[in-house]
Amino acid sequence: MKVSVIGTGYVGLVSGTCFAEIGHDVTCIDIDPKKIQILEDGKSPIYEPGLEELLQRNIKSNRLKFSTSYDSVKTAKSIFLAVGTPSSDDGSANLNYLKDAALCVAKEMSDGAIIVIKSTVPVGTCEMIRDLVSKNTDKKFHIVNNPEFLKEGTAVDDFMRPDRVVIGHSDQFAADAMSELYAPLVRQGNPIYMMSNLSAEMTKYAANCFLATKISFINEIAKLCDLAGADINEVREGIGSDRRIGSHFLYPGPGYGGSCFPKDVKALMYTAKENGMTLKVVEATEEVNEEQKKRMFEKIMSYYGDVKGKTFTFWGVAFKANTDDIRETSAITMAKELVAAGAKVNYYDPEASDNFEKLMSSLEGMSEGTKRFDNKYDALTNSDGLVTMTEWREFTSPDFEEIKTRLNKAVIFDSRNLYKTEKVLESGFDYFAIGKRISRS
Ligand SMILES: NC(=O)c1ccc[n+]([C@@H]2O[C@H](COP(=O)([O-])OP(=O)(O)OC[C@H]3O[C@@H](n4cnc5c(N)ncnc54)[C@H](O)[C@@H]3O)[C@@H](O)[C@H]2O)c1
Ligand SMILES: O=c1ccn([C@@H]2O[C@H](COP(=O)(O)OP(=O)(O)O[C@H]3O[C@H](CO)[C@@H](O)[C@H](O)[C@H]3O)[C@@H](O)[C@H]2O)c(=O)[nH]1
């Protein structure tokens, strides 16, 4: 099938590349000429495991092209909109990028084209886009909502092996075309759920808010474990083995970040308000998350009392492992808190340092307060504590002797519960994790 994908971010690029890999003829379009140039050179502008290799293979086989022009939309049967829908100041989803893209599509598409909204959009958006496009073209077209559930860091795998595909539609022609497009990805029996556009739009937000709620729930239980003396790792295993609860998304940490959960939680709360209700559970999820982002800072403060003149070393600044994405990462909140309290922050991340450095240089006082390192041990020299922020594999079995030699004081603040308490204590550290009592060697 001839496919155009509008927007070559994490979702558009992965979707376009994977559609090409399963045999479709794909053109990815972006308004950013720098991104398109990088892609035409066979490089990925984002770090996503496995993506660059797939990209190169499909460019070579001529199934995958990139452009800043909307020309290819003229011959496309399906046109995927995968542009950003970030938070507006009031928490609602900003649909300006989507509307701009839809207007460009309206100008170029052929009669009978299928416009597929892949961006995460509030309930009712498909109908709004249908009206907008109708006012700007005489051509007939179909509208589909096809929310994306991939996770950064495992995006290619998630796309190629989806738990399910959700298709919102209002006519059989579009439904059949989507079934044909996705057929190679659902051979193992993973279902395609056909539903109304409104239900598909709601499904995406409900899924993200449920997952975010699971994380806030375990983070709150972790806080209680801290106070009551239980160990959250033991409790997590104890409850996660119940299939009704499930062991996924039960890891306590520094609070959820990323480009999706924070904005989607806000957007669903906004939709609820528009419909005259309050989503009490989802509001609590967000409130707990805001507190959680500062939990380890509080632990550092209660350990040191005063951190003026001290330096802390972050291992990891990405919002999760295996990505270079720093959108809404808890490392930003932690760095701001520490710098505001008079401390400095050294940081090392295998992939996200460029993005973090750029961000820090745009925030008042943060450029001077933070320093990038390209080696995890060098970042520790003369520092007053190691703070793990991201669960990159290379942080999971470090040389504890090396850490101790580099640090001014042997103390680890482990926001991701990467280490076994006994092992760290035996190695002579004071150790603070999430959901475990303060431990001193
Ligand atoms: N990042 C994820 O893991 C993820 C997963 C599932 C769903 N989503 C949703 O998918 C959507 C896209 O997210 P993302 O993280 O890929 O965004 P992104 O910010 O990484 O990429 C968006 C891209 O769209 C381009 N763009 C903007 N306006 C354009 C236009 N008029 N024409 C062509 N290109 C244009 C931008 O230049 C940018 O490259 C969002 O709605 C998001 O909520 C994201
Ligand atoms: O047990 C867990 C799982 C995740 N997280 C944190 O939650 C955030 C989000 O992680 P994850 O969901 O793995 O990454 P995303 O790429 O943001 O993916 C989410 O958001 C996407 C965009 O909507 C959806 O498509 C995915 O299904 C959904 O998992 C990160 O800060 C994680 O560190 C935890 O703290 N504990």
C-alpha cells in the first residue's frame, strides 16, 4: 500500500520505517529540513535500538523515502498524521500541529484517501479534523483513529509485535484498508479491535492513565514501606505474581516522565472537566507523581542537612533507559532542586547528554550548576554522592570499589533500586533507595 506519514518523531519515524519493512511503499514527511537531511543520509535523528539498521535497509530497497514536501500525499492511499500533541498551559492537548498537517494534506490528497490520526488526540478530534478538512477540499476522504502504544527504548519491537491494534473508524472501506495494512503484524493472533473513533481516542488516554496510576500506586506504597520498615522490592514481587495485578509497570522510581504520561494525564483530566466531572483517581496519580519526583531530593537533604557547596553525580538523565529522550525526565526536577539548594550536579548518560546539556544551557542558572561527563566514573570524582536516575544496563553492576575511591563520601542515592542493599552496605556505602528504610554501612 502507498503510505504517507506526516511527522518523523519517535512515532512517525518508527511507524513509517516498520510499515516499509513489512512491504509497504512509504514516504515520511517532516517540516524540519535538518531531520529530513539526516534521514536521507541513512541516519536516525533519535536514539532508538534497532531503528537505524531498519531505516538503512528500507531506504536501500527503495520502500522508504523522506521529504519536506507533501507531494507524495497525492498518490497515497493512507496518510498517517503523527505530529506532536503537547500540553497547552491549561493542560489540554495542543492540536495546532495536527490542524496544520491536516490542512496540508487536504490540499494534496486524492479522492478516496484515508486520513489516519496516529497522534494521541482527545475524544472528538477525528470529527473536528473531518470538519476542518471538509471545509478545505471537495474530495471525498475517510477518517480513522489508530492510536499508537509503542514505548520509547523498545519502539521497533513494540510496533512489530503489538499486544493489539486499535482502529477507530466510521466506514467499512477504511476498516478493511487498515486490516490489510496491519495484517503482517497480527499473524500471531494478536487482535485488531475495531471500534468508533470516539472509543479509540478514549482507549489511548485510558491506557496511559491506567499505567501512570499503577506507577503512582506503587510509588505511594513505596513511601509507606519506607516509613513502616517493609521492603518495596519484596512487596512488588509479592503482589505482582497475582495475575490479576501483573508484574509489569510496578517498579518504583523517581516518578514517571517522558513525552506521554505527564501530558496525557493532564489532557484526560481536562477532557473530564469539559464533560463536567473530575477524574479523582487520575488527579491523585498526578499529585503523587509530582511528590515522587522530589522524594530522593528529600532523602539527600535529610542525610546532609545542608547541600550548599556539595556536588552530586547523576548516573542517567533520560526519562527511562534505552532512549535519548529527556522530555519531562525527573532528572530535570532533581537537578533544579539541588542547584536551588546551592549544590552542583555532574551527570553522565550513554545517549541523552546532548539533549540534557542543550536544555540546561537554556535554563537560568542551570548551565553553571550542571556539568556533563562522558564517563560514568570520571563524573564521580570529588562528588558527595552518586544518584542513579535512569536504569541503563551499564549502571546495574558497577565497580563499587571504583565508585568509593572517586567519591568524597561513600553514599549512594538509588532512585531506581538498581542495587541489592546488602551488597552496597558490605561495600562500605551508606545507601538510600525508594521504598526501603535508610541504611547505613
Ligand atoms: N513518543 C512516544 O513514545 C509516543 C508513543 C505513542 C504515541 N505518541 C503520540 O504520537 C504523537 C507524536 O509523538 P512524537 O513523540 O513522535 O513527537 P515528536 O515531537 O518526536 O515528533 C513530531 C514531529 O512532527 C513534525 N511536525 C510538526 N508539524 C508538522 C507538519 N505540519 N508537517 C510535517 N511534520 C510536522 C515535527 O517536526 C517533529 O519531527 C503525539 O501525539 C504523542 O502523544 C507518542
Ligand atoms: O514500572 C515502571 C514503568 C515505567 N516507569 C516510568 O514511567 C515512564 C514512562 O515509561 P514507559 O511507559 O516505559 O515509556 P513511554 O515511552 O513513555 O511509553 C508510554 O507512553 C507511550 C506514549 O503514549 C505509550 O505508547 C506507551 O504504551 C506507554 O508505556 C518512565 O519515566 C519510566 O521510568 C516507572 O517508573 N515504573
